[in-house]
Amino acid sequence: MKTLTALKRFSATLLIVLFITSCSSDDDNNIYTPPAQQNNIVDLALATPELSSLVAALQAADGDLVSVLQGSGPFTVLAPDNDAFAAFLSANGFASLNDVPTDVLSQILLNHVISGSVPSTALVSQGDGYASTNATGAGGASMSLYFNTANNDVRFNNVSSVSTADIEASNGIIHIVDGVIGLPDVVDHALANSSFSNLVAALGAADGDLVSVLQGGGPFTVLAPVDAAFANFLADNGFSGLGDVPTDVLSQVLLNHVLAGATFSTDLVNMGAGYTTTSATGAGNNPMSLYFNTADGVEFNGISTVAIADVVGTNGVIHAVDTVIGLPTVVDFALADPTFETLVAALTRDDLTFDYVGTLSTPNGTAPAPFTVFAPTNAAFGDLLTELNVATLGDIPEPTLKATLDMHAVAGANVRSSALMDNMTVGTLGGNITANITGGATLTDANGRVSNIIAVDVQASNGVIHAIDKVVLPPL
């Protein structure tokens, strides 16, 4: 019996040994090898001797940038080599990285970081354009970065080129570059993009040291005409080159493209349409108005459309536009704003015996300019047709239409809303009307009809426009 029990134990032990041996044999044939861990961006920088200055900068800067770039990303890092950092320090009067303010250093480094993984092939396929970095520009927006891949060179802000591309990391990609990319202001952006070469030349030629102005604190919004826009402007005005444009006029034209504050395309779209002011000077030394309309793209004064929006710099934002925005007359504003389409139709009716368009286009300083125009809206003209019991504008007799239009223009005066007062007699081309401001600005004609002034101070180069909600009539 004891022999049988021992045999059973031996048999069980043998089975266990055989099972273990079998499993061991299977494992030998299927050895598990864990995948190699790919280095993250910081690991690769640490392992690359020519990026030792970059590593030191990341460690010194505000914002714990080492931990940031060890995160999941993905990131595209434009990594300046040691020579690039040495040149940056020398150019800016720093003896070492320790002399660079840590908050500034952080922003400069973040200006080399793009969210997402962007291989060099993606940049080359686009040719040129703008990306956003992780640095902060005007209005708290992400800083813009211009890239251009012409001449087999991937170049950023025209100051830094890729020397080694497409170093892949677990959390993104590194492109080693030969220059530190500083924080660009609006002038730097204009200098970087060859499409603005005429604008740069114009800024340098114009009165007022406009380059220095636009390198100031700002913030500014710059509507930047592209080179083709300047070429058309010169041809349309009979100039053979920028050198033929009087420098004082050129200064005012350029300032008509500069707005105070940082205005982004989304701000304009949210407003839809309206007026803002530029840095140019209109009649009476008042700030020039600018009309914008976003019904079909973003358009200014009815002639210039945004081609590239929201190029963000340290001190403002640039919108590239396809047409130079000249200094507008009161006629130009009437043509630009669809609110005045019926007024324009009235002013340009074929049978009129007076040239309103020509007269109201007279430059400031030449009689009978400047003008004050009380401009009825389309709805006001619609109400007039009902009041006169006619179907269309063409049904109004020419003498009546001319006499009516005369009641809406004042010659020889740029009357701003601030100059209006109660019981003020306003002498128009067609006779006197009375202005009042108590309870809201109004005009009363000789028939006792009251027009409300619903928009004020659209300032042109040769006068000012106030919109009204009722057509003023001559004595009936």
C-alpha cells in the first residue's frame, strides 16, 4: 500500500516537472522584448551637445518650460543651436543667459514652440505663410511666425533658417535653427515678408518717422497693403514710383491704414459693419473715419479687402489688404456704405442740373470744401416716396429732387456733432434748417418736419457726414 502511495506521489511530481519544463520551453521560443522608449523633446535636447545653450535657457526661464516640453504635446520646437544663442546674447548686450530677464527669456523660447507636429515637408508644401507660436502677442493672442521655403531654405521671420530638420521625438518634432527668433513687432513682421516690401519702403520715405512710430508701444492695428496694391495705387494716381508721391501726402495715406488698439478680424466680424477711426487727419484736424463691412469678407471703405488676417506681433496686429485705402471724401463714404445707396442714386441721377458728385469731391482747402452732409438713409428715402405719393426716385421731378438734395449739404464748414446746439440755424445750399440737441440731436426743416440724427461724425478728408432718418424738404 505504501509502495502504491509513493508511486502516485512520484507520478504527480513528474507531471508537474514535465509541465514546468514544457512551459519553459515555450517561453524560450516566444521571448517578450519591450519596445524601445522614444526620447521626448527634452531628452533629445539634453543628448545633443549643440543644444546645450537651449537646455540651459529652458531651465532658467519662467514657466517651468522643461516640464512643459516633457508633456504629451505634440510640439514643434525650433531649436536654436549654441552659435545662435551666442549671437543673440551679443546682439542684445547680454554677457550671458543669466542677464536675460527670465520672463522675457520664457516668451522668446515659447516663440520657438508651435503646437502640433509640423514636419518640414508640410512647410515646404505650403511655400510660405503664418503659424502661431506659444508666445503671447498683442491682445493676449498667440504670436505669429512667418515662414518661407523659397530657395531650398526653410526660414522663419527672415532671421532664422533650419539647419537640421525633422528630428522626431515621442511628443513632437525638432528642427534645429541657426538663429534665435526674437519677439517681432509689427515693423518686424513687415520686414520679414517680402510681400510688404513696398509698404516698408513707403514707411521709410514718408514724413513723420513712421517706422519709429510703429515700433512704439502701441498697440496698433495695421492694414498692410501688399506690393500689388501699391503698384495699382501709383498707377491710378499717375505716379511712376513712390518717390513721386509727396511725402506729407504719403504719410497721411499710410496713417489711414493704422488704427489705435489691437482689432482682430473676429472683432470686426462680430460687429458686422460700422465706422472706426484711423491715425490719419481729416478736415478740421479731426481723426479720419474708416468704414468696415464684413458681409462678404472684411472690406474697408468699400474698396480694400483683407487677404491675410491676424498677423500678431508684440505691439499690434496686421491685416494684409489688397488695395491701398486712399484719403476718403464724403462721396467715397456714401459710395462705401450701403446704408446710403438711395442717396447715391439720387445724387447721380442723369437729369440733374448740378454735379453733386464732382462738387462734393472737392479737396479740402479748395472752395467750396469742406462740407457738412446730412445723409438720409435708404429707409428715409423709402418714407419720402410714400410721403410724396410716388413709386420710385425717378418719379420725383428734377427741380424738386435738386432742391431737396440742396437741403442736405453745408458748404465751407466741417460741423461736428459737438458743435451743434439748441436752436442753431444751419445754412445749407438750399436754405436754413434748425438744429437742436436736447433729447437727442435733430434737424427741423421749414415745413416743421423733424429728422433725427442717428449717426454722427463720419469724418472725411473734405468734410463730415451725419446720418439722418428723414429726408429734409425745401419749403413746400
